[in-house]
Amino acid sequence: MPRPSALIPWLVLIATLLQGCAGGPELPDLPDRHGRGGMAAVTVLDERGEEAILAAGGCNFPEGPPWEGGTKRYYRDVLLLSRHDGVWTWSKVGELPHDVAYAAFTATPDRRAMVIAGGCDEKAHHSATLVVGADGKVRTLASLPAPRAFAGHASDGRTLLVVGGSDHPDAMRTALPCLELDLTRPSAGWTRRDDLGSWGILPLVGRAGDGTLIASGCGLKEQDGKPFRVYGSTVLLAQGSDRRESTLARPIVAAAGPGVPSAGRLIFVGGDDGRHYPRPPKDHPGLSRDIIAFDGMTPHVIGRWPEPVVTAPLLRLGNRLVTVGGEDRPGHRTTKVSAWPLPAERR
């Protein structure tokens, strides 16, 4: 029988092969035991030119769930998840000038930084547009024309599109124009995209090639003096000057996004179809785990995510899809940084 020490190289090899089958080393949980939802996060290149995850802000309920009197807390820290000697580790690299969650975001064209537009804290919605480097340094760009949070957003690598959302915490309606920022000429400021219509809060948005997909979202109406969600099921596909609309079989709101293009499709994760709204949050059975690929305007479920998730950033890291935090059920945030290896035919 071989000595235990002689088995070590073989065990290391087996572990390495298993990691490769799973798509790579396991990613560590967020460094916040209460989890966070509504974070901004993208894949960037770190100082060594290697892929890393840059994340910022978010919110949670550290004192307990809202139905037990817990208060939502917002954050401003900037975190970097990078790999050294094969091990992924979180580190705090800076702070934003204010707390923020539910902002629009994307990587800069050179992938060295993240753009964060709008968002909110416990008191107000924001209009600031920030550029956050992988080193944690922050600078400002032209602000949004008005405050905005809970918007959908996506980028084609050169422009950031912001869709829907609300303009203040107690908004009773959603009729905000789509906005676009040219990331190669940010000094030109934001421009309106009236050709894309008007959408509610938390729509699904994705861009691939010359196509833009916008789907679902929640409208708001007043009911008993409070905003009430109306789940939408419209889907729009815009390609050049061509505009096509259709209707989803069921709403898909607040899915982890923006949509990640892969093999000609846009992929989203999780979401809320509104079937349990407005059931009290403490009685909610949990949100979706579906991995959804849009083939044109038609969604197909292609897999199951490790846990339910909404209001989380979705990004691609190598050949894996990754979510950073999010909500697994109303009023509860998750610590998980979950990954799913893309099948070879979907890369």
C-alpha cells in the first residue's frame, strides 16, 4: 500500500481535474454574512491583466427581516475578487462617494473599470455617474438627466443603455425615457432613446451584436396610497431600424442581469413572475432558479441555478456565468457568489 505522502500529488491532480469539470475553482461568498442585493458588479482586468470581479454597494437587512422591524442598510464599499496562486479572495479596494444599490452598471471598454449610473440609498435616488477602477479609485462622468434607480441596463461594449426604473423612492408611476451613454465619448453626456419606448422597474435588458432585447418589467400604480406592482409581459427586440414586439407566456422581472450574450443568445438567471405578489414576504416560497436563454424573443429554460435569485448582477468569468449576491426570497439577501459552467455548445 502506498505511503500517504505518495498519494498527495495524485489527490492534487484529481482535485484540479474536478475543478476543471466544474468550470474552475469555487468562488468565495461575499464578505458580508448578511448577504447583499442590488450590487453593481462586472468582470474587469486587474493590475496583472487577469480577469477579476469588481463589485460595489448593495443593501441588506442586518438587524432582521423587514416584517420583524429590520431596517434596510445600504453600502458604499468597493470590493475586488481576484485570484492568486489559484485561490479566489475578496479584498476591499475603496469606497464610493455615497451608499448605492440598484444602479445601472457596465465595464468600461478597456475592462479596467466599472461605470455606475444612478441607484439609490435609504433616503433618495441618485443621478451621479461614476467610474470605479479595479484599484478602487473613483471619478465622475456626466450625471443622468434626473435621478433613477431600479432600471434595466445593458452594454454592447461601447455604450450603456438604461431602461425604465423610477425617479424617487415613493414613485407611483413609471414613464421614464430610455437613456444611452457613449462610453467612448462620455463627455457628450446622456442621450434619449425614444425609439425604445417606456418601461417599468426591473425589466430584463440585454445587447448582442446590433440587437437590443427588453422584456417584462413592473409598472406601478397607486393603491391605498402606496405603489402597487403591475407585472408586464411585453418583449421588444430592436435590430437596427427594425422593431418587433411579442408577449411572454409569463412575466420575468428582476432576473439577474444584464443579459449575457452567448452563442447568439442572451442569458438571464432567476427572476420573479409575480405569482406570489403581494403575498406577505415572510410567506413567500422563494424565487426562480431558472437559467433562461432568449432565442430572439422566445425564452427557453436551459438549466437550473444553484439557488433562487433576483436583483443580482450576472456576468461572465471565463467560461462560467456568475451571480454576485442577490435575493433568494423577498426581504432576504444571499451571500453566495454562484457559478454555472457554460456548456461547450453555448460558449
